Amino acid sequence: MLAPAPAHAGLAACGNINVEAESNCEVKTGVECAADCTPISVQAACSAELQVTCNGKCTASASVECSGSCEADCVGECEVDPPKLDCKADCNLKADAQCQGECSAAANKAQCAASCKATFAAECDASCTGKPPSATCQAKCQASCKGSCQAEARASCQVDCQTDAYAGCEAKIKGHCDVDCSSTGDGAVYCDGQYIDHGGNLQECINALKAINVKVDGSAQGSCSNGECQGSAEGSASCALGGPTNDAGGGVLLALGAALGLGRLRRSRRRAGRG
């Protein structure tokens, strides 16, 4: 088992959605998968996509007051010996309180919160990228505050901008989910009930999740290609995903639901028998 990693944002292979190390992620297929393809389950994916679209319109800068107050609060974390500040995790921690206030009067609080948190995820990722573990705590603190204060300044604009395009986005992303769940799809990834739009690159998304040690519960493993799997299915396996692999071959190791693994193994064997 690998130790959990802190929160990470901007997983490009997973639609730039923010996924935390403690998230519960799984690959679903078939009836269960299709039943979970709902407008509510695609909100995080839509918000991640719409944040990029609205970025050019929402360009407010962080206030001096926010930056000063944030960095003053950060000093205490840097005085711990040794300091253990993680830039992205610290930056995203501020999202919950800010987004709760931002969305308190919203007609659709869940949608508003998704838009607000996507704003924090993107700004935190942009500000903290390039800050290695060896960077000083003060440098990480400044980057975290820059990201969170930029997000705070731009959250309201992002929420308004995204609201106008949400209906169309939900229909489009739900369509992607339906395809992933279909008989020709490889399956859909869900993390904490939210659909992850992997853009048809399921293994790349799984590899990105591996990099932050995200667990996939109730899975089977096998060698998969073009939606067909062969290998051993484990009824209720739980695997801690490790580092990314470099598999250039036709088959890749894929975490799938146990039912999917058993079902496709049986179909594959029947085809082999007829051949």
C-alpha cells in the first residue's frame, strides 16, 4: 500500500477535474453505469470544462487584503519543524468555506458549488505548479495564497458565466458518459459519484489517478483491448493504484467492476470456443 497523497487538481487525462487522494473512484459499465449518467453526476466535469471557457472573461486580480491575510495565516504552518505545507492541498482547502458563502443564495447550490470549486482547482493548480517538494515553505505559502485569492476574486464571475452554458454542457457530457457506458465503450470512471470525462482515454486517466494513489474499490484486473478483457476477475478486490505505467502494447491493465470482468471474460471465452 502506498501512502495517500495530498489533493491534486488539473488531471488533464481526466478532463482536468479535481480529484483528491481520499476520493473513491471506480470504473462502471452496463446498467449500473448508464443509471448513474445523470445531470447531477456530470456537474464536476462540466464545471472543469466551463472554467476554461470562462477564464478569458473572468480576469479579476487578487486583492492586497486577501493576500496579506492569507500569508499571515500561513506563517504558523511554516513554523512547524519540519514544515509540511502542500501548496495545492492548502490552496484548495480554502474552497469549501468560500464556495459555501458564494453559493448560499444560489438557485442551484450544487451547480454553483461545482463551478466555484472548479475555479479554485484551476487557480490553485496554475499557481502551485512548479513548486517542488524541495521549495521553501514560504514559497509554497505565497503560491497557495496567490491561487486561492485569485480564485476568490474570480469565483462570482465564473459562477455567473458558467450558469449560462450549463444546460448545453450537461447534455454534451452526459452524451460522453452514455457512450462510455455503452456496449462499445470501455467504461466510465466515477469518483465520489461524479463522472470523470476521460475523452475516450480510459487508461491514461487511470494512470493519472495512479500517480496520486487513488483507490478503485470492487475491481477486477485483466488485460483489455477494444472493450474486451481477458484475465482473472476478483469479486471484491480493492487496489491502491501506484505509479503510472508505460505500456505501449495493445493490452493494458485496467481496473474494472467485478461484474464487468466476469461478464466479458465469459463472452470472450465463448467467442474463443466458437473460433
